[in-house]
Amino acid sequence: MTDNALTYCPGCGHGTAHNITMEVLEELGIGDETIGVAPVGCSVFAYDFMNVDMTQAPHGRAPAVATGISRTWPDKYVFTYQGDGDLAAIGTAETIHACNRGENIVIIFVNNGIYGMTGGQMAPTTLEGMRTSTSPYGREIESMGSPIKMSELVAQLPGTYFVTRQSVHTHKNVRKAKKAIKKAFENTRLRKGLSFIEIVSNCNSGWKMTPNESNEWMEENMFPMFPLGDIKVNGKLKQAS
Ligand SMILES: Cc1ncc(C[n+]2csc(CCOP(=O)(O)OP(=O)(O)O)c2C)c(N)n1
């Protein structure tokens, strides 16, 4: 990480997710060979915090930009870091097609169930009944559709080699998430294709809760819809989805 002070809300999972990503690169000794693509959203300034070569893509386009970088420099480790509005709404096409092509990149997907940066609007990942600034009476499936489970969706595509869902809200979960991120970059080294790491995260400001309340709410409400664990390992689906 750089020495810049994080601008995330106190209690938000983004800082931890950044930190473990950078720790993995340092431990693998590949920081100088890595290029990250920041999204639009709260983590738009990831390039200020992550001490590796970074660029930033228009909203949702990070997997397409990462594709170009990875194909231009096939020996580099290339990753995107994206929120759920970015990855699962505005960039759905880029995400699906990069996964389907099996680009040799890592996608780190931080799912907090809403558009955090712009004021907590509904995202494709918003839970049924969840109140957001654009679903003030709660998400209604009939008119707004069901939450999209991106990890289960991309795991069906032959191009994904590793798909897992993690969280960073406890020490134990941080360790597991870090292990998953390490495995993902090792897959890049072995040129195995695309590794997709979902991190279910809180958005205590957007959810209008204290950090502790938001973590408890996440366990009780987000995890039943977005269960933690590996979904696809070494190109093989682990569980029916
Ligand atoms: C094409 C486009 N549409 C909309 C926006 C406005 N916008 C900026 S950030 C954001 C929400 C990002 O939410 P998410 O990707 O979930 O990340 P978070 O802020 O929650 O980490 C939106 C809609 C934009 N910049 N560009």
C-alpha cells in the first residue's frame, strides 16, 4: 500500500480488501510485474492506495481494459478491482465476455449490495426487500427482478478457472480471502485463465448502520443469498448452483 490515507468510510471492507491484495503481491514478489485496473465507484481511487502500476477504466469496462493490458503484456499479472454496480450492472457484458474468453486475469469483485459511492442506489445484487435510495419500500422481485449471483453465473462459463466467494469482516475470513487471492495470482502465473474472487462486504454508510451492525446484518442477510466458499476450483464446479 502507499502511504496515502484511505478515504473509505471507517468500518468499510474496501480498505481490508485492498490491503490483502497488496500483501499477496508482496509475498509472491510480483508487485513490479503487476498492473491493476481501478473501477468507477468508491474504489475509483484504488490507484492512490495500491502501490503497483495501475490504470482506471470507465464504469464497468475494467475487464475489457484488463484484457487489452494482459494481451499486450502476457507476462504481467493483471487484475481488476470492481464494485457490484460496476461489475454486475454497468459492466455485465464486459464481465461475462472476459470470463467466457478465459482471459488470464484476476477479477476482484467487492459486493456490498448497493451503489455505495453515489448514495446507496439499488444494484443487481440488492437483496429482496432491501431498502435503498431507489427502492425505498424494499426491492420487489416482481418489478425489479431477483438479486444476481455473479459468481454462480460466471462459474458456468468454461473460461473461468477459479471462482470463490469470501468476506473480510473477521480475522478468520480475512485469512481465507487472502489465501484465495494468492491462489488467483498463482493461477495467472500458470496461465490457467480467469480467477474471479467475490468479496461480500458491508457498506455501513450506505446501509445506514454502524460498522458492527452492518457486519451482523451482512452475516444474517447477505450470506444466505451469497454463501461464502469456493464455487469452482481448478476449472471444476464444486457445488450445484
Ligand atoms: C457509465 C456511468 N454510469 C454511472 C456512473 C455514476 N456512478 C459512479 S460510481 C457509481 C456506483 C458505483 O457502485 P459500485 O460499483 O457498487 O461500487 P461501490 O461504490 O459500492 O464500491 C455510479 C452509478 C458513472 N460514473 N458512469
